[in-house]
Amino acid sequence: MYVRTGTTDWWNIAPLTGSTNNGPGIIRPSVRIAFNKTAFYVGTSDVYSSTSTGSISWASFDGTTNAPVAYPCATAPPETPMKLRLHVHPWGLPTRYKASYEWQLPLPLGGQAALQSSTNLTDWVSSAVVTNQGMAVEWSHQYGSGPKRFFRIVPQ
């Protein structure tokens, strides 16, 4: 996944130097660039009744047909708790979170937890089982017009 922003706040120094090329320049506030650590991704949906999983990591490319270079995940100490972030958003609007939560789970490295949801707090359905690999878990759930859902994480 990549994010692209507008350049209206950027300052192009080319006119000042008499250059006909764009740049160099300065990215001025309020643009904020943040590099997150790698994570494991879980996507669930009420609309499609589906679950998708994968890893989120950094890579670079040189603009040619060469394959991107993927960077390895950093290793974490064995006592590192698992960080899980749940983002709930309406179907079709993945960046407009209705709610966002973050938990630190006392799960040892290599430990597993089931991600579950329910519409009545009695009947729970497991969406995925995740393993503490020393990186965050990003759980993104999109909802439609169905019943409200409750979410929980159950150590295995």
C-alpha cells in the first residue's frame, strides 16, 4: 500500500534559482511524514463476509522494471507484548475510521490469539488467529448496513 498526497504546501525552489526543472524544494508544514514499523494485517468485512491477511513491510524501488527490494522485519525481545490495533470503518471508505482502538496483549513471542466478533455477545465467530511475531497487528474491519458488532481477542 502506498500513500500519495498533494503538493500544494511544498515550496519549489526552481523559480528562485532560474531553473526550468521542478525542484529541489521543501516540504512545509502541515505535511507530516511518518514511517511505521512493520505489521501483520487482518482485514474483515461484514459486506463480503470475508477475511484477508498479509504482512505490511517497507520496500523500495527504483522506477524501473526491477523488482522492489523488501526490507526484513525487525526482531523483538521475547518479552515484547503484542500490540493490536482495530480500525472500524464504513464499507468503501477505508480511511474514514468510525472507531480506532489499540491494545497491548500480554502474549509471549510466538503466542497466538483469535480475533473474534459477535452481534449479540453470546455467539462469537473467529475471523483469524494471529501469532505474536514481535510486530503490531493491524485489524481493519469494514461494516455495511447490518447489525452492530462487538470485537474481542482471545489468547489460544
